[in-house]
Amino acid sequence: MGILDTLSPRAIVASALVLSSFAYDVAARPSPEPKADWVRKGPARKKMSNHIKRAMEGKSHSRRAEDAPCAEVLAKTITAPKPNIWGQLTGEEISSVVEYLFGRPELNLTITDDAGPWDNTIQLVEAMWPNKTDALAFIDGDAPAPTKYAHVILNNRATENPNYADILVGPLPLDNATVSWEPLTFPYNKPSGDGKVRNLGADDDLVYEEWIWKISASIADITLDLWNGTALGLENDTLDVWGIDPLWQDDGRVIRWDGFWFIPDDVYDAETLLPLGLYFMSDVTGRDPSKWSLEGWLYNGTFYATTEEFREAYWSSCFTKNGPNLPGAWSSTDHNGEVPPLDYDYPPTIVAPAGARYSVDHQEKYVEWMDFSFYIGFTRDTGMALYDIRYKGQRILYELGLQEALAHYAGNDPLNSGISYLDTFYGFGPYAFELVQGYDCPSHATYLNSSFYISETTHTHINSICMFEYISDYPVQRHTTNRYTSVTKNTYFVIRYVSTVGNYDYAFSYSFFLDGSISVEVRASGYIQSAYFAGNENYGFKIHDNLSGSMHDHVLNFKADFDILGTNNSVELMTMAPTTVTYPWAKGKPRNTMHLERSFVETEDEGRFNWAPNSATQVIVVNEDERNKHGEFRGYRILPSTGAAHLTVKDSTNLANAGRFAEYDIQISKRKDTEYKAVHPFNSQDVHDPPIDFSKFFDGESLRQEDIVLWLNLGMHHVPHTGDLPNTVMTTAHAGIQFMPSNYFEGDESRKTVHQVRINYEDGKASEVETFGQKTKIEDYKGTCKLNFEPVEADLWGYTGDIVVRKFPYDPNNPWFQTGSI
Ligand SMILES: *[C@@H]1O[C@H](CO)[C@@H](O)[C@H](O)[C@H]1NC(C)=O
Ligand SMILES: *[C@@H]1O[C@H](CO)[C@@H](O)[C@H](O)[C@H]1NC(C)=O
Ligand SMILES: *[C@@H]1O[C@H](CO)[C@@H](O)[C@H](O)[C@H]1NC(C)=O
Ligand SMILES: *[C@@H]1O[C@H](CO)[C@@H](O)[C@H](O)[C@H]1NC(C)=O
Ligand SMILES: *[C@@H]1O[C@H](CO)[C@@H](O)[C@H](O)[C@H]1NC(C)=O
Ligand SMILES: *[C@@H]1O[C@H](CO)[C@@H](O)[C@H](O)[C@H]1NC(C)=O
Ligand SMILES: *[C@@H]1O[C@H](CO)[C@@H](O)[C@H](O)[C@H]1NC(C)=O
Ligand SMILES: *[C@@H]1O[C@H](CO)[C@@H](O)[C@H](O)[C@H]1NC(C)=O
Ligand SMILES: CC(=O)N[C@H]1CO[C@H](CO)[C@@H](O)[C@@H]1O
Ligand SMILES: [Cu+2]
């Protein structure tokens, strides 16, 4: 359109086309769905059928080809200073590892598509993270890149005691003379550490086929009478059955509680809003269904030890039948209700008239914006993480990323009382779907792909990481006097991904600001998981007919490995405390006032604590050997912006030692290669003896001038109310934390931007407008970027979903499209 040829940037008003509704060609590839044990039960199992699937051949809607949006073409291309050592394995590397593993008779592996529950399969192949000392020697010095290894998880089910085994394969690239595999044990602290954790889900298919559906069928008379439906494991079922996670794991038994849910008869994924209030308990210890037992039924607060007892009570005259929760307009996310005034007019939108003001090495996943730079890593467990975050070439953080997300429920029924999702079990990587341009991220954002391994293929989520520069609605600086006004624009840079884990969508944003501050923000949306209302008054609001918005805690743990001017750092605590002082100048009268109390977190014994009441205590990561010219330690302060939270439940019965990371707001430990991650993704499989018990990190080591890691919890105490229907909203369901320079720079770094103005005035007139050399004229932009305003809306017909490439046998030239939860 070239609107810049005719309009000055500040006169630009977005015009837009309203998108017409669209439909995809649906054509599923005739190939078995990849299997994985970590697929979340319940609605997630249903997801594939609702999801858009599309064959690749000749189906590309390429309306955008002729007018590519500016920023997309203009994100400046750079070359990273060093190769990304936190990146993903290449297709060739993965396929060589898989080929090697299938050649190892001792591993006894079966191709996933051919595997049954008594076969060993490859669950995961991804890059092993480098040890930090090796990484620093490479990125800071002249050492060669750390030797590359593949981190593999085997799902060993050809045994009475199924387990997941973490192993290392390498070095890469594989060479017949040097390749070997070994159990991966050093990052885990389970006493009997052999790199294995039991797999309680090895027989999930059997549990459904041989157990759940038979039990639900056995009371079909009751389910038909109560809800005119059945749960038989058939495509046309109107009821679903699923339950607690983790399973109960006490006294050597494995116990599950399952409940009935109504399957929506429309396209909306509202099943978690439709509990029906009937539950049953099963002892499913071991792999032999003939040894499993039904332990009882629960309805409306009454426990029945056997099906016969339940049936007898049900058909008796005094039985109270409660109503169902059924879908409707209330559970649909589509437009619903009266359109607000003027809402049909196109809303304000942000444009980037000069194109991207940041640079990307797409190959190495390396980014520079203003004086910041960082590398991007991506894993199955947690999705995106950032590495070697620098400001003006000086590292501030070695690593910043999610470790775990917990959603711990409570309620009067066994399902809500028992559910404590540890979401890295399902993984954030596999669910980081393609972002919707103009909705998840501004239309001018730059996108990256991400990949994960599943069933001898890699799936690529296209455009699943976005980055963009934005400008906030408030300035970063301003001041007015009787002679002048000075104001500075607050532009900042965001990198974001969104993972939909089951019913919930988590959006993770890392933002960088002109003053040198960095923020981490997580926002949640999607369908809540609700409870049946009867008797649940102490655990949630009543939010619909027979529905309780089930109370739960979200606790999201982030690892922040700071390196403030080197790896030797300390944490200073500075508390504003009330005091009474008799100053020599105060005529002998004591004055009630306040002062600062300073101390350091000396050892790991003091390393776990909560934010102080009244936000009284500042937590500052400093380098005690690096004082500024005024003698103060240079550092970065940790500042909760909203929702720093730890788990309300003490010593959770559901989680035991698997949830120790959630116990405090702030946890500081000495960084070790052996304590790289706060959790193992399969901690839920053995909650009393998990691969990683986070509390064991805290064993008294000094935290003064050591390489330290802050494990920071963000969260939300969530009691869903009617406004969570149909979906939780990101305006209020969020938590954030900021890292702000504290005596780190000589002054405010945002003074360096030219996007500020000083207006001098006197006698009612402006006498000077200083804009510091900003480019404000059309001529300044000629030849840089043709701004395309029509449509302002990104062309959403380019949304494609995942792309899948077979790795064994390796077949890089025949990818196909297939979007699914896994
Ligand atoms: C290898 O796996 C198969 C099933 O795939 C199983 O029948 C067999 O017993 C296993 N062999 C060994 C030595 O574990
Ligand atoms: C990384 O550190 C761990 C713990 O010290 C050690 O066992 C392991 O061998 C190291 N890895 C490499 C590749 O050197
Ligand atoms: C490595 O060994 C495999 C089988 O063991 C063989 O097929 C392959 O050709 C060998 N590769 C090289 C480079 O020697
Ligand atoms: C019960 O369900 C069947 C099939 O799902 C349906 O055809 C019938 O109309 C339903 N009856 C009532 C009373 O809703
Ligand atoms: C559901 O499907 C089964 C098997 O295909 C069929 O026998 C049954 O009649 C169907 N039920 C209804 C209510 O359509
Ligand atoms: C069953 O639920 C109803 C609410 O519909 C309640 O009034 C009643 O007390 C409950 N009965 C039992 C036995 O809990
Ligand atoms: C993402 O993947 C698609 C499909 O393979 C490819 O065309 C595109 O270039 C990739 N994007 C980036 C930034 O690598
Ligand atoms: C870090 O501190 C230790 C003593 O605690 C010292 O031996 C080491 O040299 C320091 N490292 C750096 C890079 O200053
Ligand atoms: C106890 C209660 O709230 N029961 C309600 C369940 O929902 C039906 C409608 O589906 C209502 O009629 C009941 O009052
Ligand atoms: Cu919630």
C-alpha cells in the first residue's frame, strides 16, 4: 500500500478489514496417532478430534505472498557471536541417535507405532544441556564448544516394573568408534539414583479398556437414568470418565479416583466445566487387571463400598438425585451478548513504521534489541528458556526459564482433593502451538518455530515463539516545571510463547526495558477445571447450575541464574523497618520513624523465604566485589509485580516430596551441575521418592560470593467466579516479577533513547521543542519499509498448525501437517 508515501507516521490511522469467517480443509493423514504416556487424561484425550487437521499437498492459502508484512521481512538478520549451545538437535542428529538406539540389543526397543504396553520405546530425544563451566569457557573464552550429547528418555514397559530411563547418548555427531550411552544420573538426587523413575501410566490403555469402561458400563442403568448417557469407551459416548493426577501412592498401593463428566455436544472444549458428581475408587496396583479392585463409589457425600450397595441405594425411594452440569451458550467462547457501543469499529492498533528495531539470527536463535542480547533454548518439559542474557555485552543472567507449573486443587470430593497437576509431565513444549498473529502477538511480530520429539518424528510448531517491540501507554520518564516538560517514550521488547496444557492456556512473556529492567510475566486463560457444587461450599463459589469454581493454587517456578559482573554473587536483604530514634538534634525527644536494616542471605539454611509483609524487604542480587563509584554494591533487585505466591497447602498429601519447589516464594541455592533443574518432569510418578526432591538442594552451603541460583515462584490463588466462564481472563489471571537494576548503572539507562522530548515554554508559548534527532519526516523512511495497512489484520489463512517429519526411518522430504496435543 505504501501509505507512508502519502501520510506522515503520526497521522496514520489503521484501517482494517473485518475477517470473514473461515474454514479449513480437513483431511487427516491415514497414520496412527503418535502415542505418549504423558497425554493428559480427560478432555486432552479428545483434543485430536476437535483439532483442525489438514493435509499438506496443494492446500496452502498463500494470500499473503505478495504483500508480506514489513517487520517480518525486516527483522534484521545478524550472526550470533557464538553458536547456540542451548539449542535443539538437528534432524540429522536426532535421526542418527534414534538409529543408534534401535541398533542396541540391550535396549530392546520397538518402534512406537508398532509398540504395545509390553514393549520398550523411545519417549524423547533432545539436546542435553551443557554444564555451565564448559559453557562459560566457550561463550566467554576461547575454549571449544562443549561436547554435544543427546538426552534420551526410554519408556521401558517390557517389564513387570515399567520405568522411564534418562540416558545420555554421544558424543554428537555420532561416530561408530566413540558413540556410547550411559544412564543419566547426576542431575537427580533420588537416593537410589539409577536414572530411572517408575511409570504409573504404562497400562493407561488397559486401565480404560479393561477397567474404567467396564465399571462405567456396569452402572449404565444409573447413568442413563441420571443423565441420559453412557460412558462405554465408544465414539458416540455422551459421558467421559477421568480422575486424579497424581494417583494415590501410599502404602505400596496405586489408587485412582475417577469421576463422570459430560462430553459437550458442541465444538467447545468445555468438558472440565461439566462435572456430574459421581466418583469411584480403584486399586490398580501392578500390571495384572485381574488383581485390580473396585474400592467404592461416592455420590453426594455418601460412600458406597460396592456397586451393589450403590445400585440398591440409588433405586431406593429416598435417594436424592442432583442435576447435571450441561453445556450451553454459557460454556461457549464465541461472541455472545449485546455488542458494546462502537465495538464494530476497528480498535487502535500498533504499527512499526520503521520495521523491526531488533535483530535475529534465526539459525542460532539469537536476538539483540537495543543494548540487550540473548540466546533462545527450547525443551519438551518447559518450552522456551533464555540464556546468556546480556546488557551491553555484560551478562546479567546465565539462564532464565520456567521449571514447573503446579495447579493444586482442593475440595470435598476426591477428584478436586486429589488433583495437583505438575504440568511438565505433559510438557510445555509439545503444547506450544502456533500463535495467532494480531491476537496472541501484534501483527508486526517476528516468529520462530519450535520442535519436539515424539514417536520417531519431530513435530514443529510453526510460529510458536513471537517477539516484537511494543510501546506502553505510559512514558518511562516525565517531569514538568514552570519552564519545561520532559517526557520519554516507554518502548520495550517482548518474547513470548503460549502453551495449552489440557484445559488451561499459559502465556509466558519475557520483556526487556530501556532502563535495563527485565520482567517475567505469566498469564492464564482457557477453561477452568471445576467441581460439582453439592457440599463444596468451603472450596469455591457456586458459579453455575450445579457447579463450583473449584479453588486451586497455581505455582509456577522459574529459575533465574544471575551472573552479576561475574559468577560470584550474594543476595542482600534490605528491610525498611520502623524504629524510634533520639537524634542529638531533636531536643532529646525520641522520634518514631523508620530506617534500613541490611543483611545477607548467608547460607542455604536461610535460602528459602517468603516476601515480607508490607513488601518491606528488598531482595537484591549483588556482587560484593563490584562496588560502584559511590561504594555501593552493583546488583539487580528482584521485585514481584503481581502474584508472587507459594502453595497454600502444607506438606501436600498429593505431592509429598514431588512438590517441594512450591513451598516458598523465593529460594536461593548454590548453583551446581548436579542441581540443574528444580523438578524432574516425571516426579508425579513417585511422589514420595521422586527423581528430584527440591528441598535437598538446601544443605547449608554458603551463599556469599558464590554462583547462586534464584528459584522464584509466581502464582495465583485462584477461586474462579462467574467471570471465569466460559474462560479465565488474562487481564486478572496473571503473575509477574521484575528484575530491576539496583546501583548497577551510573544512572537511568533510558536517558540514552532519542524518543523523548523537552518542550520549553514561557508566557503561554512553547519556545523550544527538542526531539534529539528523532526521525520524524517521511523522507527518513523512504526505502526502508512499505507499510501495509490493508489489512492491518495479519493474514490468518496462513495458519497451518504443526509440521511433522519422520525420524526413523529418516524421511526429511515428506513432512505432513498434523496438529494435536501430542
Ligand atoms: C524385549 O521386549 C520384548 C517385547 O518387545 C519382550 O517380550 C522381551 O521379553 C524383551 N526381552 C528382554 C530380554 O527383556
Ligand atoms: C557435568 O557435570 C556433572 C556433575 O559434575 C558430571 O557428572 C558430568 O560428567 C558433566 N558433564 C560433562 C559433559 O562434562
Ligand atoms: C556404523 O555402524 C553401522 C552399523 O553398525 C553401519 O551401518 C554404518 O555404516 C557405520 N557407519 C560408519 C560411518 O562406519
Ligand atoms: C437421550 O439421549 C438420546 C441419544 O443420546 C437422545 O436421542 C434422546 O433424545 C435423549 N433423551 C432425552 C430425554 O433427552
Ligand atoms: C453408539 O455406537 C454403538 C457402536 O457403534 C452403537 O451400537 C450404538 O447404538 C450407538 N449409540 C447411540 C445412542 O447412537
Ligand atoms: C444431596 O444433595 C442435596 C442438594 O441437592 C442436599 O440437600 C442433600 O443434603 C444431599 N444429601 C446427602 C445425603 O448428602
Ligand atoms: C518454520 O517452519 C516452516 C515450515 O518448515 C518454514 O517454512 C519456516 O521457514 C520456518 N521458520 C523459521 C523462522 O525457521
Ligand atoms: C569467587 O570466589 C571464590 C571464593 O569464594 C574465589 O576463589 C574465586 O576466585 C572467585 N571467582 C571469581 C571469578 O572472582
Ligand atoms: C443443588 C442445585 O443447585 N441444583 C440445581 C442443578 O441444576 C439444575 C438445572 O440443571 C437445577 O434445577 C437445580 O436446582
Ligand atoms: Cu486457575
